[in-house]
Amino acid sequence: MPDARAVVRERAAARGLSFAALSRLIGRNDAFVQQWLERGSPRKLDEDDRLRMAMVLDVDEVSLGTRMPWRPAISARDSWARSGA
């Protein structure tokens, strides 16, 4: 998994966005992104901030630190039962 902070730095620079501008675009105060990048506060982006930032930067949320959703495994017996056999 890529480092979320590195992804944000790279994508913000590529789009010509300052950290303050990015913060405002996600609905936070001007210092939010800079503090997250430089001070590590907050340690993890909250779900809504991560989604908005992914949309602004046009990246997959997973690259910003979300985990892949859990899905139950389908066993052979379950797939047989679902097929109606």
C-alpha cells in the first residue's frame, strides 16, 4: 500500500494545489492538511475527509489509507446451495 502522505504531496503538487487550498476544498481549516502531513495530526484521516480528499485529488481511497472492505468467503457448499441444485 502506498504511503498516503506521499500520495497527497505528489497529487497536490501535480494539480498545483497548496496544502491550504486542499484543506479548504475538503471543508477544513487552512492548516489541516499541513498538520496531517508534517505533524501527523490526526494520525489517520477520518472517513469523510479521506473520501473528499480522494475525490479532489482523483485517487483511489485505498491510496489514502482506507483498508479494503471485508467480504465473507463463499464456500463451495454455499455456492451449491445458492445454485438451487
